[in-house]
Amino acid sequence: RYRTWTITFFLIWGGAVFTSGWIMRALSSQDLTNVNFYISQTVLVLAGPPIYAAAEYNILSRLLHYLPMHSPLHPSRVIILFIYVGAAVEALTAAGASKMATNVPGSPKYISGGTLISISLVLQGVLECFFASLVVMIHLRCKRANMLASNVRSVFIMLYGTSALILLRCIFRAAESFSKYKSGCDSENCSSVTNNEWYLYVFEAAPMVVYTFWINIIHPGRFLPKQSQRYLDPDGSTERVGPGWIDRRPTWLTFVDLFDVAGAIEGRSADTKFWLRPEEWPACEDGSFALRTASNRKKHSGVGQSKSSEV
């Protein structure tokens, strides 16, 4: 509907993985001797939320393209930074779950697998805290510059909410993991979190369901343009089509030095700050997302409509 395919892709992929994990969990509960079911449900349930999180990373990237004057790094590199680290977390989760599922509880390799899962959950929580800190920093910059238009404010609220849901899930999973794998938990001596299934439904399944509905009902495609060159003018209401983020460094250096530390020390050249030259960039004639007069929905031309009526 809003043609924001990247965000939609991660929601579909994360939903498919997470749902498959719960299906495998149901099958595993009916056949406790099937190791393949157990491995699958462990890996898939743990792997779903980090993929979900990639959707909010894409939303932040799109927001930074819209507000380039407040971006601390190349907007497109936001996705690379968070998704690459997220992929490392996924790899640790898969390795840990495989070790646990193929070894006897209490054995060194089983404990090693649990440790890997615990580390991956802590890393995911740290990554989410860093993400939330980045959102707070941009929010404060917008507030100081008087650029908190209604659409920008809605996106910030969405990012705070989705990030809190992911972080809640990480804290629960980390607590469960350490209590289960590091305290000698067995079938008769486990914490309440491990012994009661409802904790998993409340702190694992429910946050991801709310996350999915939140992004679908209050879709970011309603508030942000899909064109990366379209940005919000410092006046807080006009939108213009500029050249997009300008970074004259070699491509490889933009990956190595994501925050352009050298540029921050030396000072960015004036020609890269295109938003300071509004007279060079045309104002958008189809309205403004800041004023809720623009939309990403595909509009049918009058010619097309007349042809349809004739048919």
C-alpha cells in the first residue's frame, strides 16, 4: 500500500521464522524424543526477534534520510551497522542452540552452548540500547532545532515503543538463560521463569505480536517519504528534493569509519551540507508529510481513470 518493501520484507521474514519456531515448539512438545524438533524450535524462536528488529533499523535509516542535518552517520550505513551485528548475534544463537540440543544437559558442551546463547542475548540487548540512544540523540537534536513535525514525532514514538518491546524480550531471555544454564538447572531444580510456560508467552510471544501490529497499524510509510533524496527543510514544514547524503570519502572508508570521526575532527566541508542551500533544491509540489498533505500511495492518472471507465 505504501510501497516500503524493505520494512515489509523484514516483518514478513521475521514473522515467518518466529511462527515456524512456535509450530516446531508445539510439535516438539508432542514428541519429546525428536531432537530435530527441539533444535528447530530453539533456534527459530530465538532467531525471530532479531530479524523483526531489522525493520526498525530500516525505519531509522529512512528517518535519517529525511532529516540529514541531524544524522551522525551515513543513513544507509545505519542498516549495515545494526544488521551486521545482528547477524553475528544470530550466528551465536544458532551455534549455542545446536550445542545444547546435541549434548546431555550438564555436560561441558551443553553448558558451553548455553553460555553462547546467554552472550548473544546480552549482545542483542546492548545493541538495542545503542539503537535507542541513537534515537534519543536525534530526537533531542530535532527538538532543539524546532523540527519536531507531527510525522517526525509519530515515528519517534514508534521507535521508542518497538525498541522497548525488543529490549523487554532481551532482558527476559537473558535472565532465563543465565538462570537455566549457569545455575545448574535440571528437571527438579529450576527457577520459576524456567518452570512456568506463561513467562514465555508474556515476555517473548506477546511483545513480538504487539510489535508486529504496531508497525502494521501505524505504518511508517504514512509518515515518511520513500524517496531517500526527499528531506525536511529546516523550517520544519517544507520538503525538498536534494542530492541525497553527500560523502566524498572512498566507499570502503564509509564502511570502516561509519561515524566519519576524521571528518568530525577536521570539520565537514560546507558543500556537503546541502540543506543550508535551499534555493538550489526545488520544493515538493505534491504536498508535505510534515503537514500530512503528501502520501506514498500510488496515484492513478486521469488518463488511466478515463480508460478504465471506458472499458
